[in-house]
Amino acid sequence: MIGRALALLTALALPAAALAQRPANAAAEPMVAITLRPEITRPGTTFEGWGTALAWFADVTGGYPDPVRERLADLFYSPAGLGFTIARYNIGGGNSAATPPYLRPGGAVPGFWRQPAGTTGNDWWQPDEPAMWDWSADARQRWWLDAITRRVKTPIFEAFSNSPPWFMTVSGRVSGAEKGGDDNLRPGQEGRFATYLARVVDELQRRHRIAFRTLSPVNEPNTDFWFAANKQEGSHWSPARQAAMIDASATALARRRLATVIAAPDETNAELFLADWAGYPAATRARIAQLNVHSYGTLHQTGVRDIARVSGIRLWMSENDTPGDKLLEDFADIRPALALADHIVADLKRLEPAAWVFWQAVEDLTGGARGSGSNWGLVKMDLAAPTAAPHPISITAKYWGMMVFTHAIRPGYRLIRVDDPDTVGAVSADGRELALVHVNAGLSPRRLTVAVRGAWTVATTVTATGRNAVAMPAGPATASPAVVAPPGSITGIRLTRR
């Protein structure tokens, strides 16, 4: 999937946005010299990999014709594509069949319950009754579980929930309470909801021959934007109710003798994560085996890093997408790719997470007849198109920017500190390979000299306007190797010790 054109790194191309702001006869900007000092003798967090949540796109694309969905799976999970190794499977809550459809394309993820004919109200569900379960549900998202297993030798699967089933909620809808900020799980339903989640984990593991390493029972719980009229599943949880749900989920997993452990709180940002954690009793904290935080907001990220350090709990950045503020939908625009890349670098530096997981890799088309559009997603498709219709795949510049990171920093590498704010680094377990990713969002080319001892070969991969993860093979080994990062680019640098 990577372009293999052998172009000189000094043949620099300005991004289209920059060209539009500069006179046609403007002189080239001068070269900026930067020395990168990676601390390869002080490796930190062992990186487990990159991935994506399967909600909501998998609920749509898993039903596409084989050539289309197989190509999508290759784009994300094959080594020639992004080489993702992590997938977050969404256990749907599911609205009542009597509720008119109102959720966004892919957002109506089916639940695994079945309501017998003639039952009414909210208390009909009996988890010990086989007739109350529907194990044919969610076939489209489940297709992705099998597709990933065929492509990744040791995938890491996480199950997560956005909302309880409708009959466990206050509002009767999976999109939240009537008012944002109100808890939507009915009081006393924690045990029943935990039973639902644990049973789904158990059954899907057996039916798909996979292992869910973690279960995340709540998602972005302490925000105030979950309300009944929303277009997606979501549920507010106060820190006290979060703790009760975490406790109940850990108990339900243990009762089924599952190896799956709890991840929490999957909070929207570090600031809210800290508020959640402060409200958990010690016993609840002890039941959490993985800390999950999203990075929609970057205040106080080092505080989350510190909690992971002192508690000895693995930390994931478990959800983010950075579309680029106020930019219209444009598959070729490098600016959203630069915004995403800058965000990834900052997350890896401040959180030092063991994984970085994209939100949903495929997003619905939003431009053209649908309006001005936005740049969410790595790939854009018409998710509202009928299944039998053609399904063109539009690969964005963000995809190619993401590829620079995923091909450079691989599972098993250990993150290292780099003194440059625009550069993130990692070193292989044996110390023979050093991976750096540098984001140059400016107008000047940058000559990057890597201050490392000994002789190293250097291979580079560059994404910029008109350059989709273009790779240059390694040259002869040199001391203090140097490369040029074009303006408006994401540059991956792989050094191998000789």
C-alpha cells in the first residue's frame, strides 16, 4: 500500500494550504537545522500497538460485499496497510423495537437480548432464560472479529459498552437520560447489566475463538452530552455509579471464570479522568487492570500518566480522532493529517501510553450534497448507501499520515524521550532499531540530525501533499545520520545499528 517512488527528500513540496497563502513567485523558505537527542539508553513504556474502535463503521461495513469489506480490513489490519493489532468491539445496548429509528448510520448497534412476545415494561428480561438471548445479533460487527483474526497473529481485543440495553435505562433509550448529566442506568441495575456484558464476552470468545483481554463497562461517563435525543449510544455515570458498575463487572467476570479483566474509565479527557479516579474507593481501583483515557482535550495528561506509574496499571489512550478545526471535507488536504500527527506526538509524550487507538477508522461522507463536511475518519464512505449499491472507498491524507506512525513504532518497541517537541521515538527490544516520527507543520524544510553514537543506516517514510507514505530505502551506515523533513509533512525515520 505504500508508495515506493524514490524521490530525493530535498525535492520539497509545500502543502496546498501554504501555497494558497503565498505569492506564486515567493522564494523558498530557508532550511532549519534541528538536532534530535533520543534517550535510547532509558527506554520507557512497552508499546503494544495501534488500533481502532469498530463502532460504528463495522456495523455497516461488515455487511458490504466481500471485495469491499476485505479491502477495508486489509487497509487497516494487514501489514501492507496500517498494520493495526488492536480492536475495540462495541457491545451494543440496543433500543426497543418499538422505538422509531433515530441513531446515526452504524450507531444502532444491536443488543444480544430478545424480548419474548407479550412481555411489557422494563423487568421482563431474565438472563438465565436461553430464550432471552439472541446470539445471531450484531453479525456485521462480528465479521470484523474474524477478519482481524485472519490478518493479525496476536490481536488484542477489548470489549466496551456505550450504554445499557433500553430496558435497564431511566429514559428507555440507549442515547442517554432526558437531561444531559443525569445517570441513565436505573438504580440497582448494575448487577444485571454486568451479567449482560460478561455473558456477551463469554459467548463471543467461544463463538469466534478469540480472547477479550479487557472489558470496559462505561464510556466517557462523566460528560454532560449524553441525552435521549442524541444520535448515538451513550450514558452518563457519576463517579460513584461508575465505581459500582466497575465492581459489578469484575464480579460478573469472575463468576464466569473469565480471564477478561476490567479497563476503566474510558473518560473523555484527562481532566475528567482525574475527577473520576478521585471518586473511586480503593477497592474499586484495585479491580481495574487497565486505565483507559481519551484525548479529546489535553489538559493534565501527565496527571493520568502519574496515576498509571504509581499504581502500576497499564495505560491506553483508547480513543481519539482529530479532524482539524473548521476545515471542510477534503480527502487530499494535508492539514487534518498534520493536526492528527501533532496530536499523536503530544499524546505519546505526555501520557506515555502502552497503546494509541483511533476512534472509528471509517467515517460517513459529510461533504457535497450533505453540507460543508468535516474530516473525521481515516477513510470516508457513504455509510447510508444501500448494501447493494457501489461502495467507493476514499482514502484520506490522514490515513497516510497515520501509516507513518504505525509502520515506524511497532508492538514490542519501548517509548523513549526525545528532546524535540515535534518528535516522538521508540526503540526495539534488542536496541538495534530506533524509530522516530517528526511532524513539520511549518513552511521551512528541516534538516534533522540524530545525535546517536555509532554508525546507523537510515530509511525514511514521508507523507505530505502529493506523497502518500512514500518510502526511501536505507542508505549506507553513517554516524550522526541526518534527513530532511519537508514542510507540511510527517516523516518517519527508521535507524538500524550497524
